[in-house]
Amino acid sequence: MAPASTPPYLFGDLLALARLSWVRQMAERLGRLGYADYRRSDAIALRMLNRGPVSVGRLGTELGVTRQAARKVIDGLEQRCFVRTERDAQDSRVLNVILTPPGAVYARAVIEVIYALNREFYERVDPAHLATADIVLRAVIEGDSALAATAAQIRRPPSPT
């Protein structure tokens, strides 16, 4: 009789559930602020646009999607009156995406919710465990060179004392 094998640890499943929980918490909090139509692509797009106009092509690159997929994100933001598009003054082939005044308010709400969730998480978790989690997550990301450069820009948690 063959020995029973131990099922593998499903880290990826747990990671996916954690991401889903984070997105749900974002949506719930933004819903309470009057933004019931939060979409998971809103966070990264709005954080980029909050720094200034961005071309459709650059937005796609930063989102890690095709230009067509980026256009779909932009269309969703446009339909909700959070952004507008206009041709670049120096190069009419370039289409820039710009936050509208309601979009700027929404962007600030998204950023505030992200910071609040991060602060709450930081306060709940032992600093040594957070440092270990950071190492593990970066190890996962190392397998994707397109994302590793972005992850390298994210500050590591303070060293536990």
C-alpha cells in the first residue's frame, strides 16, 4: 500500500484570497463614501492620474495590459465622469487621460482608503511577521520581471526591533 501523500501548501490560493479580501474591503469602504461602483482597476489608474495627465499607452504599460485593455479602464472612468481624454498638444497621436474635478475627489478617497487599510493592517501584525511577509511577497514577484521593478520602488517595512 502506497503511503498517503501530503497535499501541497496552497500559498497561491491563500494569496488570491487575501487579494480578493483587500479589494472587497476597498469596495465596501468606498461604497460607504458614496462610490458604490468601485472597480479593482480604479486604484492604480487613479493613483497614477492623481500625479497628472497620463497617455493611454503609458497607462496600459503601468497597468501591465494592452492599449485596448487600458482603453476599457479609461472608458469605465469616463462613463462615471472621473476622467476626460484629450489629444496631446505636442503630439496629436497621443491621447492623454486627465482627472475631472469629481475624479480628483474620487482619487483622494481611493488613496485615503488604501492608506487606512495599510495602517490598520500594520497595527494588527507583529513587525517581524510583516517583515517576513514582505520577503515572501517580493520572492513571488521576483518571478515576473515586469513587476519586480515596480515592487522595488515600494518601501520595505521598518525593521523589527
